Amino acid sequence: MLDYLTAGIAFWMTLFGVQESLLEFRLGYLGRYWFIAISASLFISFFLSALVIVPLIINLTINPFTFPGNVILSGIAAVIFSLILTLAQWLILRQSEMTPRVFALINTVIGILVYFLLVWLNEGSLEWSGNFIQGWKTVIIFLAGGAINGAATGKALDLYCKRVERRLIQLERDRIVRETRDRERIEREVLSRKKLEAEKLEGEALERKMIEREMTLAEEKKWYEEHGNDDYEDEDDEE
């Protein structure tokens, strides 16, 4: 018969091992510490749960296999495991910008629910102190359960991160397009302003030339008016 501890190790180690292989690409170097950090948190949770549950079983004679003892002890263990596991995952996820922090809680809750479901379905083949070899069928069930759960949750986070990544890429592209459009608009406005200024300067230059020409013509006309008759009289005298 397989014991609860071995079943839990088989389930959780497989779950987080599969998750690490899927999340290492998204988490970068942090993915390498996913399995180690959460494995450590599992052992801490186990010892904390044992410190609470064992005295309850011994002193209060709570039966872990009958109602309501099994619900009470499972609830206590679930709370301790959820707090420690969520904290360990959150500490890793908070260092990545793309991964949602709430995944730590969701991943823990789903893992605990699936584990308790497997325990409930295989309660007849589990005991406090069992034999790993004799319970190989149950081991396969918990290994498969952990692998499926880890693949599903890990792939879900991977798809979410991929969606966020595409969104960030699209936002960056939109920003570049917007900046390019604004830059081109500013360049057009500058060129238009320069063109207007050039046309204005050209018009002012033409206007100055026209004024100067009119002034020259006026001076010539005035000179002819003043000296034109004298030149005519001088020609008559010579004849």
C-alpha cells in the first residue's frame, strides 16, 4: 500500500518539475529555481502541518479517515500548504513583468484540489505507512495526475505570457507607427513653413525690385522733364 507522504511527493514533484520545463523559457533564469524553491516550500509546509496535525491526532484522538476528522485535518494542511506554496511562487513570479502574481494562488489551489481528489479516489489504496513497490499502480496515478496538472497550469501560464508578449509587441509597434506619423507630420509642417517663408521672402524681394524700378523710372522721367527742352534748344543753336 502506498502512503500519503509518498503519494504527495510523487504528485507535487512531478507537477512542479513539468511546470519548470514549461516556464523556464518565460521566467528566464528564474525558472531554474522554480523546482528548488517550491520543493523547499513543500517540505517546510509538510513539517509545519505535521507539528499541528500530529498533536491533534494524538491528544484529541481525531480520526483522519472519518468525517469530520478528515475534513478538519485536510483543511488545516491545505491552509498551511497554500500559504507557503503561494508565497514561494509569488516571490519568483514578482520578478517577472509578464507573469501574473495571481497565478501563484491559482496554481496552488488547483494543485491542492487535484491532489485531494486523487487522495479521495485512491483512499482505499493509501495508508500512513505503506510500501512503495506494492503501490506502484497508485504511484503511476499520482505521477500522471501531477504531470497532467503541471502541464495544464504551466501551459496556461505560457499561453498567457505569450498573449501579453504579443500585446506588448503590438503596443510597441503602434508606438513606433504613431511616433513615425507624428515625426512625418512635424517634418511636413516644418517644410511647409519654410516654403511659405521662402515664398514670402521672394515676394518681398520682388516687391522691393518693383519699387526700386518704379523709383528709377520716376527719376528718369523727372530728369527728362527738367532737361529735355534744354537739349532741344542746344541742337537748334548749332544748326
